[in-house]
Amino acid sequence: MNKHQIKGQAKEVKGKVKEVVGKVTGEKNTEYKGKAEKHGGKAEAKYGDLKSDIKKATK
């Protein structure tokens, strides 16, 4: 695992927690920020996956 995969997964989890807290408390702003952070984390993790795949392919 590279740093982008780890950071992306951490952001994804953090975003999911924010999203759930926003739903439970009724705070739409927190919910939407959580969703955005979750999707940003997924994108970063995918970037890390791609980077890892390229590194493996060039060996």
C-alpha cells in the first residue's frame, strides 16, 4: 500500500462518519461535507491503486 491508498481510505472513513453524524443530527451541511470528503477519499485511494498498478507493470 502506498500513502495515497492509506490517506484515501482514511478520508473515506472520516467522510462516512461525518455523513452519518449529519444525518443523525439533521445537519444537512455536515452530511454534504461528509459525502464530499468520502468521495474525495475514494478518488485518492483510486489514484493510489493506479499508481501501484503502474509501478507493478513497469517492473
